[in-house]
Amino acid sequence: MDILIYGIINSIALALMALGFALVYGISRVPNFAHGALYVVTGFLTWIFLRAVGMGYLISVLLAIAITGVIGALIYRFILIRVRGMSISEIIASYAIGLTVLEALRWGGFKGMTYTLPVFVTGGVEILGTPVDYHRLLIVVIGAAVIFFLWFFTHYTRLGLALRGMAQDERAALMLGIDSDTMALVAMGLGSMLAGLAAVLLLPLGNIVVEAGYNVLILAIAVCIVGGLGSWVGAVLASFLIGFAQILTVSYLGSHYQMVVALLAIIFTLILRPSGLFGRQKELEERV
């Protein structure tokens, strides 16, 4: 029962980490390797607004997520747009941005165990004999709501349908008057905000450290590769596969093998099924 409950919690957490990366790549075909940096930046911004400025927790969270979305959009508008379509350059540029941001935070003194965020709800409850704190249950509820919102947004809103159209066939979308750069800019902003949402939900369970950015980037890439790059539905399914595999590994081998599971998932997927579970050989509508 412990494995089942905490497997679900860990899987939803992985989905939250990866959805932003999957959304950006699925729509713009730009691999945002600054994803982990945006995750950490949101945590530090929330901490600054809450501790240093003295704002309320909810206002700090919303403001930090909004600023992160703007930062992501600016990264695309002034840097990534210039290398879009050049795969290697996209990876190098986005990773260089993320590396610069993370190491600048480390150099600026944001390191150690002094930076923490409070949980949203204190206390806990027992579920079938397994103790679970309320904050982790809130992560599951919000994570499920975000997944449903993304599905609804991309199927029943004008902007969402435009994003889906670009993801399925960019040239056809251009013929219908959809500006690909504008849609890519919107996708980058939304993906960055999803990374920020994951940060404010998951960072209260630990400390805000620079290393979290690298870990989140690796986990997001692992989930997206297993699920199929560009498919957020595949990313959700892959998050459950990797999430339960990590919990089983922690239960029987130890917590220090948790990251090894993600790396092995990348390796075996690239060897056995390079396109992932929902890769390009599937129908186009399954991508977004």
C-alpha cells in the first residue's frame, strides 16, 4: 500500500516536472534545456517575495509563476527564435541559458539549506494504514487538475486549438493564418509557468538548491523521451511508469538509486523504441 500511494504521488510530481518541457517541444519543436533553471528561479523568487519582501504566500507564488512565464517568453523572443530550426543550436543555446542562470544563482549566494518554502497545508492523514501529509495530497489534486486543464485547453479553446494545429502541421497552420513564432512564444511562456507551478508545489518538500534544477531537467527529459518527445499524453503515462519504478527502487535498493532509474529509462528507450511510447509513428492528434 505504501508503494501504491507514494507511487501515485511521485508519478504526479514527475508529470508536473515534465509537462512544461513536453508542451514547449510539442508545439515549437524547441527543446527547452533551460527548463530546470526556470524551475529553480521560481522557487527563489517565491522565497524572496515571501521572506525578504514580506508578501503573502499566495501572492508570492502567483507573482513568481507569472514572472517565470515572462522570463521564458523573453528567452524565446530574444534568443531561441534566432536558432529555431537548428537542432544542435537550440540545445546549446537553451542549455547555456539554463547553466548560466543556475551558476549565477550559486555564485550569488543562493546555496545551502537555508532557503525553504512552507507547505501549503500542515498536518496529515492515514490512508489504508499509510501516513500521508496533506501537502502531498494537494500535489496529487492540483496535478490531476492541471492535466485535465491542459486537455480541455488544447481541445476546446481557440488558442489551444491553434497550438494543436501548429503541433500537428506547422506549414498547414501557417496557411490558415496562424503565426508560428507567436504560438511558439505562447508555448514557451505556458511551459515556463508549468515549470514554475511544479516548483512551488514540490520545493516545499525539500530545500531550494541549485542542484534541483539539474535534477528536474534530467527527470523531465527522461519522462518525455519514454513517453515520446512532443506528446504530453505520453509524458503523463511515462511519469507513472518511471514514478512507480523509482518508488520500487527506493523500497528495495535505496534512495540513492532513484536517479539511476531515470537514466536507465532514457538508455533503454533509445535502444528499444527511440520514438517513445507515443512517438511520431502515432496519429498526429495524440501529440498535443
